Amino acid sequence: MIVQRRYGLIQLFKETLPPLIILALWDLVVVILFQVYHQDWMEQPTLPISLMGSALALFLGIRNNAAYARWWEGRTLWGAITNNCRSFGREAASLLGGRPDLARAMAAYPHVLRAALRGEATGEDVARLLPDSMKAPVFSCTNAPNALLYHIGLGVRDEVVKHNIDGAVHGTVDRILSDIANAQGGLERIRNTPLPVQYSLLPEIATHLFCIVLPLSAVQTLGWITPLGSSIIGVLFQMLDRSGRDLQEPFNASVHALPMATMARTIERDLLQPIGEQPGAAFTVQRGVQP
Amino acid sequence: MIVQRRYGLIQLFKETLPPLIILALWDLVVVILFQVYHQDWMEQPTLPISLMGSALALFLGIRNNAAYARWWEGRTLWGAITNNCRSFGREAASLLGGRPDLARAMAAYPHVLRAALRGEATGEDVARLLPDSMKAPVFSCTNAPNALLYHIGLGVRDEVVKHNIDGAVHGTVDRILSDIANAQGGLERIRNTPLPVQYSLLPEIATHLFCIVLPLSAVQTLGWITPLGSSIIGVLFQMLDRSGRDLQEPFNASVHALPMATMARTIERDLLQPIGEQPGAAFTVQRGVQP
Amino acid sequence: MIVQRRYGLIQLFKETLPPLIILALWDLVVVILFQVYHQDWMEQPTLPISLMGSALALFLGIRNNAAYARWWEGRTLWGAITNNCRSFGREAASLLGGRPDLARAMAAYPHVLRAALRGEATGEDVARLLPDSMKAPVFSCTNAPNALLYHIGLGVRDEVVKHNIDGAVHGTVDRILSDIANAQGGLERIRNTPLPVQYSLLPEIATHLFCIVLPLSAVQTLGWITPLGSSIIGVLFQMLDRSGRDLQEPFNASVHALPMATMARTIERDLLQPIGEQPGAAFTVQRGVQP
Amino acid sequence: MIVQRRYGLIQLFKETLPPLIILALWDLVVVILFQVYHQDWMEQPTLPISLMGSALALFLGIRNNAAYARWWEGRTLWGAITNNCRSFGREAASLLGGRPDLARAMAAYPHVLRAALRGEATGEDVARLLPDSMKAPVFSCTNAPNALLYHIGLGVRDEVVKHNIDGAVHGTVDRILSDIANAQGGLERIRNTPLPVQYSLLPEIATHLFCIVLPLSAVQTLGWITPLGSSIIGVLFQMLDRSGRDLQEPFNASVHALPMATMARTIERDLLQPIGEQPGAAFTVQRGVQP
Amino acid sequence: MIVQRRYGLIQLFKETLPPLIILALWDLVVVILFQVYHQDWMEQPTLPISLMGSALALFLGIRNNAAYARWWEGRTLWGAITNNCRSFGREAASLLGGRPDLARAMAAYPHVLRAALRGEATGEDVARLLPDSMKAPVFSCTNAPNALLYHIGLGVRDEVVKHNIDGAVHGTVDRILSDIANAQGGLERIRNTPLPVQYSLLPEIATHLFCIVLPLSAVQTLGWITPLGSSIIGVLFQMLDRSGRDLQEPFNASVHALPMATMARTIERDLLQPIGEQPGAAFTVQRGVQP
């Protein structure tokens, strides 16, 4: 995710340039054909383009709101994982009375989860944090993060049986595991369920169509400055469409994706520091992008 | 649900073609009547069509937002069922200490539920997973998924009584069953409560009306290119209306429906793999559609 | 609630006819006065009507969204009552170990509640289901559904004391009663708190005003076809206003109201069938309307 | 809160009259200056006023949605207090086994809370309901409703210690107190946090500005009927602005405020009737306004 | 946060002045160039500016809604911290039976949290309230507020072990700590996750662009009064853009930020007064701004 204003500007400029050039070229073609060869059939009155603009605004409004809601829900669910992992760490100490191995396994959880969401292999962080006894049973399951919660649950049970801990305390700790499972399921829901094709493809197609028709409709009144007027408006709608597309898949490998590596490290840090252990080195912001 | 961009394009093309042809034919009729026979009464000024566009945009905006919200709430409730079934699996092991038969009965639950939501008979998956002792009492009730939760609840009670398990632990497991009941009730609510007729029928009627009036209003200024300008705008509004209608019933047997078979299999897998059993074969995406 | 498309069309036609006739008559008066007597002062330019349309769209947009949200929240709260009544039935068996009388009392609850929401007397269903010992204390209270929950709570306490049931189990069952109380309070909130007068009256007044001004503004350009153009637009805005008014009071005795009788019967069925008892006969859809 | 349609109409008329008169006077000044003295500089073309209308619609749309959301959240939070006070009453009987003094103290709570939200002194209702032993410690704290919950909590503890009640039961009752604390905090949040000045002041200023410019822009085309056209539109936007301002402070002493006295009496009634006591007399609707 | 209407007006005036001056100067340049030198190429027809206005309204609508939602969610999460800290105070007395040191540590928590959210050092309030034994372990962790919750959790455990308190009671108290952790995580989420660059930068750029083009488009029809018409509209859109930017970072050191110092003091007061201790002096509103 881009977190620095300066790099945001650069990135937006980079993304805006190609459509701007294509639009300007097309506008130029239209204006030359019209001004030089006086192609009268090109003239289009105002009405259709403004009705088309209304339909486009409806499409883009609904889609971009939905895309932003997906992105922010994704971020909120990662926040729920952060909060509940921290609470699990506190409860491992205050309710179960210790078990740093379970806190460490929980510190591995967000790293396992982010690898699963990206469809990548788990890396060095998981190897370091996950207790060896859990590695085989967790990775033998298709859904590794879910299996990890299952085995943390078994670890809690061992502790409960060994020290004869009260059932209500056991239930309280297990509630945290259920809350983490709920957040994980929500993240998988966002990843596995793309926006309906109507909402992901139609705005894009309609925006392109709009940008093609726009100079045809404007050339009669704008004349030689058509490329200026038409390109500015075209680029604004292209950027609106693009903003929605950037946000609708918040876990993709893109500069606009949620900073899952950073969030996983934060969870690890907040679980390990209170039990006196050192987390891995923090990820740094590179070229304005938080990994 | 369509999950591949290429098939989405094909599907949208297929859906767009019929209204596009009808619209173009109507536009052609209008333009020929006007240009050839100079039917002056056809001329309509700009104002009415743009006010009509405003009313239509209000209708479509409210309806499509409501339809998308229904679709996404349906998906979120299936997500809640996924999460709580997984948590039940974990708790069957960590709180109750075993009982793979209950995990298996819970793996049958989403298959029973999806059959009930579609009004279909349950299939081979339920026959394989549901313990025989539960089959008769469950299917003697009108609401089979609810009866299944009831009998899983009785199974939990047996375990609690047999091993003298703490009441708080029993309460924690039962909370998960209540959460599943809440999600099931939400899904039934969406299926049993269609959008109010005003919001499902009026936008459709208004869109058709708009498309009929549109060329009459545009023919005077657009002349022979009316079919082009008018059809593009008409198709955009038709697709907006259709997007809403596609999403408002997320459990129908349609390519736009939620992939309930796939979700049920995922739940089954995440319940069976940790107890060392094999789930049924995954459903495959066919022609871009996830069943 | 109308659940069949065909009857929805008929109902919408019936509702649309009176305003359509009045609008067309008014349009006719305007067009005749203008065309025959050339009342020039009638001419109004485009601007005011389109600014008026903007204000109207804002009013209708906010009001209709609020009305739909009230209707859907009402339905969702009835769904919460459904879910929690079912869960109470399960818990009466699995946590308390029986007490079909309490399940029956709970089956009477939605019937008591729907009568209270409509301000009607309770009927034969309540007489059949509610244990005789509860009838006097429940109906001596102004808020009968709340008193019924209170006495079900006392019934649960009896069972807990008699069989020395664990406090955590008691707490779990009581949580369900609190959740039902929350949903009941939400339904009463919607019934007792009408939309603010600004949002219920102003859109209606503004819509009528708009329909009066509309032909005055259109007659100059539309001429003899004013009644056609103006009536179509007027009816669209009237229907938008009416959709909002239909939905804003979801418990009124109207064809657009929520199907509370059907929902109460469903709850009764799902509580009685698992304990082997027969619910009352299902309500049937009559002339497209679910009671 | 106004609950009768007739008085709502009267109230709206009263509120609409002053701005309507001022607007009509200003429109009259403009039209006379223009028609009589032919002040040409007054002519303004259409574009600016319609762009100004767009900016105004954005402001009013965002602000009125936020104001309605505040009002409805305020009502929902009072609903949460209603529900949880009722549940506390039930639990005092079913979980704690009596203690009508605590039910009475809880019946005093909404009266204490509504006085605190309005910044008024508590009245006769609190004096009647609150046990004498709690009066001094509660009113010595700045936040009296919070202190009352604190002391009800201590009363619950006494009962728990005296009858050796299970910890889980104690936790269940305390959960209700926490839910009430959450709702109280939400109400204080709405009262203490006004809408940002941008959203409360700017729409008002922009609306006034718009109404000043409107006749200047319309007089050229509307001529002598400017006051009619311009005033209708001006009043619609003024009423939109006013609707937002009326709702944004739902606890003020105004006819549009939430009926806190009535709600407090309802809670009192539902707590006292099941334990066989009589609540105070119900507040009556006076001149269409529920106190 | 500004809480007085008069200072709000002054602040808005201060913020509006610079863009107003710049806009008026630019408008003046345009009008002089046009009127004096008759630069014909400056003429722009209506269409492009109104389409540009549509794109801008979409951008500003989506962004300002998102910014307001962030601000209000921030306030709601601080409200959740308030409520749960109060409930912890009540539970420290009613469930744990005392421990004023824990109530005092909890009173220090909001002060630690607001320092962390602003990236500032903790001040005198924390030094006074936080028990000395907790200072070293809390501030050795990167996330001090989380570490403080951890150590309050350990303090609760001590009490539970010492007085052999029931596990369910322990679980109830711990649930409050988890709820505080959830709210803290939500606040960190808002601080650490800026709005996507598309939504924070593009509306700003588009607004500036719009204000540059606006007089070019209006000068032909408005003539010498262009600066008046164009500046008013330009300033409205600039203020809309600015409102969004002011709200999107609710924890910054700005007059529009949430009053975190005041909220922290309120929490401190409501925790200390019931145990008979005096909180620090209330922060006063200075020049209309609540700190």
C-alpha cells in the first residue's frame, strides 16, 4: 500500500499517462478529421453524451463504493485478527498462566494466513515461529491457517487438562479462537468472491465507450481545443474506473494491496515482546510502498 | 457464479445481444419513419427525457444497491456458516475431546442447507456424511437443516452427560450452534423475502419505457445515426437494470448465483481433513462458472 | 407482502391508475388552456423544473433509502426472533433436557408479539399454545410479549433449581432470551418511531407540487403531446414517492406489510416438530399476498 | 417528537413560513429592479446556478444522511437501553431470584439518564424510584447514570455473596450492565460530538447563498413570475437544510427531539408491572408532540 | 475539535479566505484577458464543464463519505474505550471486589493510548496514575497501550488466584479487556491506513483543475461578473474537498481532530470518582476548540 504522498503522486502520474496519451491521440484524430475533412456525420448533439454520463456515473458510483467497502472490510478483518491475536497472547498469560509456545504458534498464524491468501509458500518467518510438532499436521491440510487454529485449540486443551483449568476459562480462550476463525473466513470470502462480472467488467467497458464517443460529441463546439477539454474529462473518468479496479482485490500483489507483511510482523511483535522475545526485523517502506 | 473474466465477457455479450437487437430495430423504425415520412409529432424536446433519466437513475440506484447488498449479505452469511462449522470442528476436538461422528454430521449440514435453499432433494453427499441414526428424525421435519442442528445439539448433550463436561464448556459449544442458526435464518430470510414489488418491477418497466421514448427524443437532432447513439445508451440502462435483477435472488439456479456447492465442499473439507478423513472431490469450474 | 410477480403487476397498476388519471386530466387542462387560449404567462423555462427535480431527487433518495432500511431492518429483526426461538427450542432439549411446555410457550410468543405490533387481540393460536398458568400474569401487563419472556425466564429458573443445573448453562439459555428481547425492542422501536415528519410529509408535498408545475414547464415545447410526456414522468415520481410510503411502516395492515402471520407459524412449526407435535395449518398465499 | 400527521403539517407550515416570506420579498425586489429599472448586470446565465446546485446537493446529501443516521442511532441506543433494562428485570427475578429494589433502581436509571443528557436536574420520578441508600453516592459523581450502574453492580454483588450464587450467573447479569453502559456511552457520544462544523455550517451558508443568487439567475427568463418559481425552489432547499439541522441534535429541547420522557416511562412500566408495582402515569401526546 | 458555532464560523472563514483570493485573482486574469484582448480561444461551451462537474461530484461524494465514516468510526471506537473502561471499573469493584490500583492503571490507559496515537511521549497524567511496578514493563514494549492491557490482565489474574475467584467471573472481566483491545486495534487501523491515494489525492487535483477551467468556461456568458459567479462555485467545491481532507485523519494535531485529551480525562474521572479519588483538572475549551 502506498503510504507516502509524494510516491502516490508519482504512481498516479504513471497510471494516468498511458490512457492520457491514447485519449489525446484519439481526440487528435477526431479533431483533424472534423476540421480538415469536415466530416459532418461526426456531429453529435449534447443529449446522448450527458445521458451516457448519467449511466456511467451510476455504474461507477455503485462499483467504486462496493470496491472501497471490500478494501476497507479486508483491512478491518485483518484488524480483527490483530486484536484477537493480541488478546490470545494476554489470555495465554493471564488465563492459562504461560505457554509461550502457544503465543509463538499464534505469532506464526498471520504469516501462514498471508501466504495462503496470496497462494504463496510460507517463508522463513513461519519456519522460525511455528513449533516443529505442529508443522506436519498443519501443512498436511489444504487450509493451513484453519488447521493451525485447530492445533492451537488442541494445545489449549492440553494445558486445561494438565492444570485442571475451569471450563469457563477454557471457553473464554476458545471464544478468541472462534473470533479469529470468523475474521479468517471473512478474508477468504473477499478473496474467493470477486465482484459480480456486471460490476467489474461493465464499468470498464462503459468508460472506454464513453471516452470514444466523447470527442465526437464535443468536436463541433470545442473545435481545435477538443483534445484538451475531452482528454481532461476522459482521464477523470478513466481514473475513477481505475480506482475501483485497484481496490476491488485487496490481496493481489500490487502497490495498492493491503500491507499484509507489515501487519503480520506487528502481530508477531505484540505477541513476542510481552513474553520477552524478539520479533523479526520490521519491514521498511520502499519507494513509498508498505509491503 | 462466474469467476473467469473471459467467460464473464462472453456471458455479458450473450445477455446484451437480445436487448441490443430489439433496441436497434426499434431505433431503426423510428429513424425511418422520421426521415422518410417526416412524422413531426415524433419530435420531443430534451427536457422530458432527461427528467425521465433522473427518475430512472433514482430507481436503479436504490434497487441495484439493495440487490448488491442482498447478494453480499447472502455471501457473508454463508461465510458465517463456514466459520462456525470450522469452529464447531475445532471445539468437538478441543472442548468435547473427540466425537468425529458429530464433525461428520456438521459436514453434512451445508449440503442439507443448500438443498433446502434451492428446494431440491439432498444428494449423495448427505447420504455419505450424515450418521444413519439422524436421517429419519431430520428428514421428518419440514425444516431439515434446523432439525439437524437440533440433533447435533442432542449429540453434544450426550457427550456432556457421558463425560460430565463442565456447563460453561457446554454453553460455549452451544453458542456456535446458535451462531449457525442465526446465519441459516438470515439465508432463509433472503430467500423467502423478495425485494418489494416496487423495487423489483418498477425499475424494469421504467427502463423499457425509457428505451422506447429515447429514440423519439433523439431522432430530431441525431438523424440517421440515431440507432447508434440511442442503442448504446439504451443498452447501458438495460444492463444496469439486469445487473440488479441478476443479483437480487442469490440462490436461484443461474450462472450468477452464489457457488453454494463449492462452499459446502470447502466446509466439508475443513471439517474432515483435521480428523484424518477424506472429503468428496472438489467441484470444478466449468465454462467459467463455479457451481 | 406480495410474493407473486403477476399480482405485483396488478397491484402496481391499481395504485398507479388514480394518480395517472388525475395527472393526465391536469395535463389536458394545461395543454388546452395553452393551445386554445394562448395563455402566455404559463410558459416556464427549463431551469426551475430541473432544479426542482434535483431537490425532489434528494428528498426521495434520502427518504426511500431510509424507508427501505426500516422495512429490511423490521424483516431482519423478525428473522432474529425466528433464529433465537429455534435456538431456545434446541436448548430446552439439549441444555435443560426437556420441558416441552416451555417450547410451546415460546411457540406462542411470536403470535403474542404480532398481535401487539398490530394492536390487535391475540387469537386462537395463542389460546392453543400458551400454558394456562401463564395466561393471567402475561395479559395483566401492558407489554404482553415482554411479560411472556419474563415468565419463560421464571420457567427456566424452576427447571434449573429443580435439577440443579449449572449456572453457566442457565446463563447460556438466558442469553437467548435477552437476544429475543433485543429483537422485540427493535420491532417496537420501528413501530413507535415514525420517520421524522420532514422525511415523511415533505417528499409527498414536493412530488405533488412538482407534478403540478411539470406540464406548465413542458407545454411550450411539447405542445399537444404534453399529457403523454408529462404524465409518464409524473407517474414515475409519484410511484417513487409511493414506494417509500409503502415501506416506511412495515407492520401496518397493508398488502405491502411484512408477512407476520406466516413468520409466526414458521417459528411455531420449527419449535413443535422436533418435539413431535403438530403446528397449526400453514397460512396460504391469497391473491399473491402472503399474510 | 411529532407523531401526528396533522400537527406535522402545521409544524412544517410554521417553519416554512418565515423563509418563504423572506425569499418572496427578495424575489420581488429582484424582479422589480429588473423589470422596472432594467438592471442588465443582473442577468446570469444558467450554468453557474446549476453547478452551484450540484455542490449544494452534495453538501445537503452528505449532511442530511449523517444527521438522519445520528438521529436513528440515538433512537436505536435508547432502544438498547430499553431492551437491556427489561432483560435486567427478568434476570433479577430468574437469575438472582428477586431483589425488587434493584429492579426499582434500574427503573430510575432511564430517568437519571435523560436528565443527564438534557443537562437538567432529576425530577420526581427519580426521587420516587431510586432507593434512598443510593441517592448520595450516585449524585456525588459527575456522571450520575454511570455511578448508578456502578452501585447497581455492587447491589448485584451483595446478592451473589449472600446467596452464594454461581460466578457464571453473576457474569451473565453483569454482561447486561455492560451492554447498558455501552448504550449510555453511545448516547453521550452523540450529545458531546456535534457534526463537524463543515457539515453543520457550510450547508446552511451555501443554501442561503443559493437562494440569494437564484432569482438573479431566473429573472431574465421567468420575468414577473420569478417570485413564484424561485420561491418554490428556494423553500424546498431551505426545508432540506432545515430537516438536517432538526435531526442532527436528537436530545435538544425541541419538538423534533427523541421522546425521552415517554421512553423512560415505558422502561419503568416494563420493569415494575411484572413485580406487581404501579408505574407513574404515562406521558400524553400534546398538540401532536410526544415528550 | 471545534465545539462552538462562533469559532467554527471564524475557522471556516480563515480556511476559505486563501483559496477565495487565489480563485478571484485567477478569475480576474481570465476576465480581463477575455474582455480586453478578446482572446477567443478561451471560449469553452457548457458541456465539458458540466461533465467535469459530474466526475468531480462522484470523486468528492465517495471520498467525503469515506472520510466522514473514518472520523465517526474513530469517535465511536473512543466511545467503546470509554464504555469498557467504565465497565472495567464497575467489575473491579463488583466482580473482583476492589483493587483500586487496577482501576487507576485503567485510568492511565486512555492517556497512554492517546500519546501512542499521536506519536507523543506520555505526560504527567500517566506518571500520576500508572502504578510504578507497571512502568518499566509497559514502556519497554513498542506498543505501550497493548502492553498495559497485558499487565492489567496479569493483575486480574493475581487477584483471581489470591481470592480463588470463579473462572466464569475471570472470563467476564477478561472479555472487557478483549473489547478494549478490539477498540484500540480499530483506532490503530484508522491511523495506520490512510485513505487510498486515489481517494485522497485525485479529488484534490480534480478540484484544482475544475477551478482553473471554470472561469474559462463561464467568461463568455458571464462577462465582467465572472469573478463573482465563478468564485462562489469554486469556493464551494474547494470547501467540499477540504471538509473531506480535514476529517480523513481524525488523530492529527489539528483543530478538526477528535478531542482525545478531553475523552481521556472523562474516562479517568468516571473510573476514579466512584472509588472516592479525584481526577485531574478538566481540559477547557479554548477559542472554541476542545483539546
